[in-house]
Amino acid sequence: MRPPQAMPAESVVGAPPRPVGRPDQVPPAGPAGAPLGPGRAAAPPRPQPPAVHHAVICVNAPAMAASGPDGQLRGHGLHGFYRNGVRVLARMELRLGGMEPLPLQGTLTSTAQARFLGAVRLPGDLDPDPALTVERLRHADGVETVLVRNTGPRPARLPLEIALGTDLGPVAEIAAGHRQPDLPGQVQSAGLRWTGPVHSAVVSAQPSPHAVLAGAGVLRWDLEVQPGTRWSVELHTALESATGGPRPPGGRGAGVPLPWSEPEVRSDDTRAAPLVSRSLDALGGLLFADPDRPTDLYPASGAPWRFGLAPADALWAARLTLPLGTRLAAGTLRALARRQQLAAPGRTEGLLPGALRHGGPELPPTCTATEATLLFVTVLAEAWRWGLPPAEVAELLPAVERALAALREGLVDGFVTDLSRPAEERSAHPVAARAEVQAQAHRAALHGAELLEAFGRPGAAEWTGWAAALRGRFRERFWVDDLSGGRPAAGLAPGGQPLPAVASSLVHLLDTGLAVDGGRHESLLDRDQTRLLAQRLVAPELDSGWGLRTLSAKSPRFNPLGHRGGAVRVHETALAVAGLAEAGHENEAGTLMEGLLAASAHFEGRLPEMYAGEQRTSGCPPVPHPAACRPAAVSAAGAVHAVFALAGVRPDVPGGRVLVRPASTAPLGELELTGLRVAGEPFSVRVSRIGVAMVEEASTDLQLVAR
């Protein structure tokens, strides 16, 4: 087995390396905490990565902005405006009459925009009510409007000063806790400029300031605001490149529509609609345009830490939003097919990029290249079932065949481990086989067989048989008997010893994938085993009341803030909701759905990547994780998927059929979904309070089957 220090941190494609301190980084080995030997000097303290759980973060790929709730950019931690991974502006501190406004409110109005409100009392005012309010309207793209309102009885004559500065630092270094000194500023037109070795930053203001102090980095206006009036200034922040180089990915351009329909959700549970709308808004802020084909959009993994293409996360987000159309899936698949690894000595052909991800204290790391490669096949097959045109599917079939070829070479002792390692290394130094990887490989084989058969390619029967053989081996060797009736092992160590961890990653065994006629593929678990897993998932050891813990609370190494050691990851809880509902365990699905909805209410409908796995108690909100991405593609898409899964819409467009099988327990009460897309046409469904579905809008070419 490779030593932990040799394992690279998970990274994003075309972005700076993963910053130190990011929670699912595989930590390097080292003597931290070991006693110093004779003559050894104490190592300097390691910079602390910034916590962002209280930050207000605006995102509009490839730009973002972060500050505290007061709106001031102070250059601390992650504060600043960013573009393409560079901090364009680190400081923007506002003072009115020499005073900072008293912060009243700071909140997102959308994923891309924030509003900050403060108050200032005029000198000599006897009235306790503040006469002046200062409103800051910020957009992630680098535009900020400052409005000063005078609601008092007399004119306000005082200076407005905005102190600016930047280090033009890369986000990876800033996230690791490093802060370089500010660069010297220069006066430029109606603002300031800072020049570094690679980039320059410019801030301009309209109206122009009355004074510019370049040495101090201050723009100044001498205001006279009459009673009942307001004054405003708009500041623009821009990044200029001093050198050539590869063109970075851009964002969704002006006028380019979102790659999904905009649904309307009506439900007896009033938490469902804002969860869906705000999750989609969050996902929209993460959309990048592929520089090789700007019409292909894909989601970044998350902000602020992983603001770039992470193939596995992009594919999950595309898959989980298929009920809203296939455009995001198509763009993501094409972008990744162009990045698929080709044959070369020591390389596995067909592999998608992706590094190792920390597996927590009781499980080995997972290979995101393996996850992405297997998921590629599933996303294409399911997009085809939802209505991706056959010509677009056929264009991507060579990439599917290469991915399946990588899978064929990846077995060690009958199970799939890390496809990114050469075959010789896998045999000489075997690593643990994780349960969820077997589920992903099984599903990919079945989906691959369906695509090959439907498009007249050879090999379909081989992959169907391969999946059946894997299913038999899994049921024989992965099941662990215990006093509760048994459970699947989270993995098998080299040599076949089951790993004892009880983890949320087991929910992938319920995710069997969309099959012909809207059905489910056969699971790696039989019916009784699935029932026992369902019971285990909603037991207090895994269900925190806010969602599934990544590691059982009974584990001696449980940590409610451990990203794989006990925290709640929204994505896996959403998969559990969908998988349990589809397998007929609807009460358990409803229990976990209630936890997600309750958490979403405390996060204002914008679920972060993860939060603490502390047990839910009355009157206490969920504890945020200080390093969680907000927004994160998989949590945003997962939240949408969990709501939609309860309606049970399962199409087979190539077969001309849509099966609608909602949860009969109706966990959300009456639920109406309008604006879905099946076969590229609008699709609407209503589920009654007793779990009966009625399709209210659909393509006339589809046969509707409701159960």
C-alpha cells in the first residue's frame, strides 16, 4: 500500500493545487507534535487556514467575493474580490466622517450578490436614532455600489473614505493562511492600480473621488447629503494579466441561458420550495464555460476552496439535476471526454482526472479518478433515458468504451480498487476495496451494457455477465453478520478481512441507477440485506437528526466535525433519501428528508457542503463546519434531487415511456412539480397527500405509467 504521505490531495482540473487545510486533503506525514531532539530548532508555527463559516461569500464563476457580515474587506483570512483564482482586491474599508458604520445586517440576496446595511449617527445628534444609513450592494463580479441616505432633519456634511489594497495573492496560498504585504498603489484615472509580476488590479469609481491618496490607498469624497436624499458611488474592480498563457475557463456569458429549466415547487411543506430554488441559484453561480467549447457548461466543485473542475463532483451535479434537462449533463460529459486520459506507458487509458480523497479515520482514501470514470458511463446512460438526443449520445460512446476498458483492467482479487494505479502496482501492492466503489462499478457495467446494445456496439453481454459475477462475489464476501442481523462491510482489506467501519458511504449501495422502462437495476444487496441497511441508516448511530453522519457515532474515532469522521455531507443524505424511497423504504426516506429540510431552514435554504454531525436537539441549530464549501455543487444538486426523488419520476425516453412512482407516505404532503423536462419537453406532476401521482403535462410521444 502506498504510504499516506505519497498520496496527493484532491485537486481541481485547471485550478491551483488544493490549499493546505482543506478538509478532504490527505495530510502529509511529518513530525508535528513529536518531541524535539537535541539540537533541533522548533519549527515555525504553521499558518492557520481561514475559517469561512461566518463569511458572506458571493459567487459568479469565475469570480467571487468574501467578507465578514459587516461588509468590510479587511484583508484578513479570505476577505477580498477574486477572479480566476487571484485576489484582485484584499481591502475595501469604508469610513464616513472617520467612523465605520455600525453593522446592522449582511446577507446574500442571491448566490452572486450580497447586501450590507450599516448606520452612522451625525456628530452632535441628540436623537438616539441614527440619521445616516450606509448600504453596500456587492456583486461577485467586482462591482460594489455604496449608497448613503440621510433620514435626519439636517444636512450631513462629512467625508467618505474608502481604503483599498491588495496583495494579488493566489487563492491557494491565502487559503493556506499565507498573507503577503500589500503592493504599492498608483493613481489611475478615477481610482487606483496595483501591479504585480503576473497580474495588475484596477479599481475605478463613478463619480470620481475628490481626492486619491495613492500612498495610503484611499479614495475620498466630501459629501453634503441633504435631508431626505441619498448619494451613491459605484466601484469597479478588474484584473488584468501581464503575461500570456492558457486561456482560463470563463463563466456563463451574458445572455447564455441556464442549462436547466427553472421549476416551480409547491408543497404542504413550505421548506421544500426555497430549498430547491436557492440550491439551483447556488449551482448557477458555480457554472464555468469550457474554454475549448464555450457552449459546454459544467459546474465547479465549490467555493471558496475548490473553484474549478473536479470531474467526479461535476458529474454528480449533472446527474442529480437530470429532471431539469440534459444540457448540463451533455456539456459536462463533453468537457470531460476531452480530458480523458489516452494510452501511454504507465497510464490507464480511459481514466478521467482525479486524485485521492481522504477516507476518514477508519477507511482508506478513495480515488476520485475511479469514481469519475465509472460515473461518466452512468451519467451518459441516464441522460439518454431522460432524453439526450441519440446523436449526442453516439458522439460520446468512444469515451464510454475507453472508461469500460479501464474498468476491465482494474480488478484485484475480483474487486475494483484504484483504477489510477498501474496494473502491476495494484497486484504487487493491493489496497482495500471499498463497498461504494463496487456499487459504482456494478452500475457502470450495467449502464455500459445498455448503451452498447442500444447503439449496436459489441460487448454488451460481456458486461452484463461481469456485473452478475461481481454481484455474487459481493454478496458472499462483503456481508458481515452481527447481533442486529448483519450489515455490509464498508470495505475489504487486502486479504479479504472486512473493514469494521459503519459509514454513510454505504448509501451508494442503494443507488442502483435508472434502467429500462424506468425500473431499477438489481442491487449488490438482496432484499433482506437492503432492509437491514435501511434500518441501520436511520438508527441514531448514523442519523444525527440533521442528516447522515459520515461515520457512526459509536466509533471511538467519531468526530462530529470530521469531514469523513462524523460530519453530515448533504450529498450522501440526499442519495439515501432517493435510494430508500426507490427501494420501498419510504418511512426511512421521510425520516432523513425531514433532517435535511430542518437543516436547510437554519441555513436559509442554502445547504453547505457539510456541517457537524452533532445530535439534533430542540432549540439548537446545526453547527456549521468552518471549512465547508458554500456553495458546493454536490450539496446543491443533492438537495434538489432529494425533493424530486419523492415524486418518483423515472423516464425511459428511448422506450417511449415514463414511470411515475411517488413515495406513498407523501413525506412533503401534497407536492406539485412544474417545469421539469423529459425528452426535452415540459413535464409536470402532482402527488396527493396520500401518495397518488397525477401527470399534468408531458410530451404526447410518451406513454405514462403511474403507480
